Amino acid sequence: MTVTPIDLFGSALHLRQGGTIRTGAGVQDEDGWRLTALHAKTGADVHADHWEVHPEAEEVVSCLIGKIRLYLRPERPERPEEEIRLTAGTAAVVPRGRWHRIELDVPSTIMAVTLPRGSRLEKRAAGR
């Protein structure tokens, strides 16, 4: 097998059951974990106007370079969002089934790992 470099910013890594790894942009592998890395310059790069949820697994969200804010949607409507500030070299684990979103403080490099099966996005309501 020939070993070649992988552009982590152009491809997701799909860590499959049985120990194999697939790469590719837009590859949806429901049988394994997905590692995604990105350079985020604007909120659009991290879909800051949407909530995201992964019902099948927790998600590790890490800030490799820069400074970001990870928000967890309140579990009860009357509660405020939880804000977790991540700086270069830090990470947080988003609980399974917890809606979350990211906002940038500065352009940042982010890496996330989760099991994508059943993941959903929901447009964030104005002011929330």
C-alpha cells in the first residue's frame, strides 16, 4: 500500500469499525467515527447560525490555533446557554445528544471527532 499525505482541511477522516480509515470530502460513513479539521475565518465556516446535535455519541471539539466559544443549548428553555471558552491547545467534550454551536473570537483552527450517525443541524432562532 502506498502512503500519501492527506489534506486534513479538505478531507474528513472516517475511522471505521475493524480498524480501516477512509478519507474524502463529503464522505458520509455511518459505520465509524469522523475526524474533521478546519481553518475557520468567519462564523459561516463553523455554521455559527445553526445548532448541531449528535444523538449517537459524544463529540470532542478542540481549538488547535486561535480562540473559540462553544455554546451548549440550555436543556430547559428558561436557562441561559452554557458558554465554554476554548483557546489554542484546549478541547471540550460535548455530551451525547446535546445541541451545540461554535462562535469564533479570532480566526481559528478547529478539530472535531464524533460518530456522525443521526447528526442534525437546526437553524438558530433570532436572538437565541
